[in-house]
Amino acid sequence: MRVTMIGTGYVGLVSGACFADFGHTVTCVDKDESKIARLQKGEIPIFEPGLDELVKDNVEQGRLFFTTDPKQAIRDADAVFIAVGTPSRRGDGHADLSYVYAAAEEIAGLMNGYTVVVTKSTVPVGTGDEVEAIIKKTRPDAEFAVVSNPEFLREGAAIGDFKRPDRVVVGGANDERAKHIMTELYRPLFLNETPIIFTERRTSELIKYAGNGFLAMKITFINEIADLCEEVGANVQEVAKGIGLDNRIGRKFLNAGPGYGGSCFPKDTLALMKTARDYKAPIELIETTVRVNTARKQKMAQKIIAALDGNVAGKTIAVLGLTFKPNTDDMRDAPALDIVPTLQAEGAKIRAFDPEGMTEAKHMLKDVQFASGAYDCVQNADAVVIITEWDQFRALDLDRMKDALKTPIVVDLRNIYSPPEMKAKGFKYFSVGRV
Ligand code: NAD
């Protein structure tokens, strides 16, 4: 199959490389010239484990191409994927669909012969209908289908998630040609018996939001249980294990922490909330989740301030981890972006280190001193705060860290250390939902 990917970001680049690895011929298009120039030179513009090798192999095999000019690629394609961003619209929280609609117009103007147009971007219910209307208006004669195929990959584990997903969802492949093309594209997954759900387009669009909404709610639930644990002297990790071993609940997404962030959950919960209100079917659980999670980041800043006896003015706080989770360089909506400025507003000086996120963080955080490594970061600091649980922070030499600190205060918002061990080493140690 010939595949064109419009948008070569975290989703478009990973999906494009994986489809090429499945044996298809893939052209990844992006309007960002510097991104395409880097890819054409063999450089990967994002940090995603294993992606450099995968891209290199498939480029060498002649199955993966990069361009800023979509003309030829769209003309030749069996399937054109829309994998552009759908950020929150300023002001009202709705998904901003302007990039999706611009891509639809571009595709309409260039497609040639039967084409499946696939929305891989996360888009609200009804977007597929609008994409179809745009294409019909521009090209009343065109032969095409608009299919929804939401993506569930996680940054940091994206290649494994794409190649071995729990399921693939395809919505609106109502004619035989569209179904055949979608089936061919995912053939390796059919062969290994990955469940593939063919459904209506609107159902498929809603599956993505319902999934992310549920996961955001699960995280928020355990965060609130963690707060209760602190009050009653219980241990949230053991509570999570105790409930998570119940198959109806499951163990994943039960790690208490500073609140969810990242490029998906915050914007997708907001968009789901807005869609539900628009259709006069508000989802109160999601509304509460959004409210509780937003407040949580302030609560975490207050927790840090309390650990320093209520006063951080003039004190140096070492922050380890800035990205919204480990193994990515993505800083979008990371909790650090709320926590750090709140500490600064109280007069704290921030020194930070993140293994992959600092290039991006430098544009997003002001007046932060960036360190070259974890030990450099903690040197002479009044306290250390762990915001992201990178593996390298789990393995720090705690004695060396204690010696480097001015006062041995550790606020661990990811529960990566053991409270008894930290106490035995003489730290004043604060974590989440454990006493
Ligand atoms: P991103 O911002 O990393 O990438 C989007 C890319 O699209 C950018 O490089 C941009 O330059 C390009 N683009 C925009 N308009 C274009 C056009 N008309 N022609 C060519 N290129 C264009 O975004 P992302 O994180 O890859 O997310 C894409 C979509 O996938 C979003 O809807 C997101 O919600 C969804 N999604 C993301 C993830 C994730 O983990 N990042 C997971 C699942 C789903």
C-alpha cells in the first residue's frame, strides 16, 4: 500500500515509520521545513526510544520518505492519514480543528483516484463528517472514504504500542474498498490476532476520548486516595496494589503523583467536557477530574513549600525531571510548568535537570538555572524535588546526594524512593500518599 502521513510529529512520525516497517511505502509530509530537513539528513527531531533505528532502516530499504511538498505523495496514495495537532483552542477548551480542516482541504485539492482519508489525530465526534463535507465541496467528483483510526500509542513506548497494540479501532470504513485498504494496512496485526474493531465513525471518534477520559479519571482517583492515605496513615502504593489486583480494576494508571499532564490528557479531557456540554449531556465525572487535576499542581507546590517549613524565599530548590513523564522530551502541559513558577512566585530559586526535556523547557520556563546532571543540580540546594521519575533518578547515590545538599530535604512527587530507607539515611523525606 502507498501511505501518506500529513503531520510528522510524535504520532505521524512513529506511525509512518511503523507502517513502512510493515512493508508499505510511506511518505511523511510536514509543513515545518526544519523538521523535514533534519529527517532528510537522518536526524530524528524528537526523543523516542528506538525511533532512530526504525527510521534509518526503513529509509535505507526505500520505503520511507520525507517531504514538505504533499503533491505527489497525495496523488499516489491509497490512504492519506491526517496526523496533525489538535491542541486546546484558546479561551474555551474545545479542540482546535483548524490544522485538521486545512489538511482536509489540501488533500481534497490533490487526491487522484479512490483514496481513503484517515483521521489519526484525536478529533471530537462529528469531525469526520466535517472532513467529508470539506472534501465533497472542493471535489464533488472525488471517490473517497473518510475513516477514523484513533491512535493509542504512549510517548516513550510508542513503537511497541503501535506494533503490538491492545486493539486497533477503525470507524466508518463502510464500503468494501475502504475496509480492504484499512485491513491491508494493518495486516501484520491481523496475523498476530490483535483485536481490530470496525465500527461507526462517530463511535470510533468517541472511543478515543472516552479512553483518555477514563485514564485521566483513574489517575485522579488514586491521587485523591493518596491524599486520604496521608491523613489516615495508610500507604497508597499498597492500596493501589490491593485494588489493582482485582481484574475489574487493573494495576495500571494507579501511581499517585503530581497530577496528569502531557500532550493528550489535559486537552482531551477538556474537549470531551466541551463536547458533552454542547450536546447537553455533561459528564460530571470528567468535569470534576479536570478541576481536581488542575488544583493538584498548586497543591503539590504547597506541599513543597510546607516541606521547607512554609518559606522558600531565597532558597534554592533542585528540581529533578521536567517532562510530563520519563522517556520523552515532550514538555506540553507538564506539571513542572505549573509547579516551578508557583515556587518562583514565592521567592524560590530553581535549578533543574532533565535528561531529555531541557531544550524544550528552556523556552517554557523563565529564570531557571539548568544543570548538566543530577548531582550538579542538587549541589548546595536547600531541597530536592522529584517531578519526573526518570530511571536514572531511581539509581542515584543517596549518600552522595545527601552530602551535596545544604539541607537533606527530599520531596518525591513520584514515590521513587522508600520512606524507611530515606529516613534511615537521615533525609527529611516527603512523598505522595505514604507516611
Ligand atoms: P505534534 O504537534 O507532535 O505534530 C503535529 C505535526 O503536524 C507538526 O509537526 C506540524 O508541523 C504538522 N502539521 C500541522 N499542519 C500540517 C499540514 N497542513 N501539513 C503538514 N504538516 C502539518 O502532534 P502529535 O503529538 O503527533 O499529535 C498529533 C495528533 O495525535 C493529536 O491530535 C494528538 O492528540 C494525537 N495523539 C497524540 C499522541 C501522543 O502521545 N503525542 C497519542 C495519541 C494521539
